[in-house]
Amino acid sequence: MALPPLSDLHEVYQMLADNVESWTDRWKQQGLEQGLEQGLEQGLEQGLEQGREAARHLLLRQVRRRFGPATADQSAAWLAGIRDLGALEELGDQLLIRTDGEAWLNALRERGADPAASNGTAGTAPAEGPQR
């Protein structure tokens, strides 16, 4: 902030008295804007993650009904590693056209993130689960 040239302490006092309130209001406004921006970003990311979780849940439910619990269990770790909502949607299409559980797991392996490489954030693949 640029300050005007001042020649004595009285001018400094008067300048501070005139400007402190507007500076404080400006800082509050900047803080509010920053807080809103950060809150929107966090809210958007939380909403996206909720959408991904809902898609994963729906896929697992459908896999369980179509191919059985063993295939669903093998699918869970692979699905947990997928962060791209478009990839989850594409897997929904693949679930409709694959004829058996092994074909589904192959499609999942092709599309999914390796659960063993997720550093524990998405779980680990079952012992007899999908391998790349």
C-alpha cells in the first residue's frame, strides 16, 4: 500500500485514523473472498468424490447381481483405484456387454488403476484377485 509523504507525527496519526477502518474492511473482504474460493473448491472436490463413490457402489451392486459376490469382491479394489468418473461410466457400459465375470474383470483391469500401486488408499487386491 502506498502511503502519502508525511512531515510530522500529527499527520501520521491523522492518516492512520482516516485509513485504519478502510484497510480493515479491505482485509476482511479479501479474507472473505479467499475463504469462499477455498470453500467452493473443497465443496466441488467433495461432491466429485461422492459422485465417484456412488458410481463405484452402483457398479459393485450390479456386478454382484450379474456375476456373483466373488467377482464383486475382486472388482472392489480395482474400482476403488479409479478416480476418473468417465472411466467409471465406461465400465458401466462394459458391464452390460461382457458375457461373464472373467470378461468383466478383464475390462476392469484394462481400465482400472492397479490396487497394489495405490499405497493403501484404495485397499489391496484379494490374494486370488485381478493381477496385471
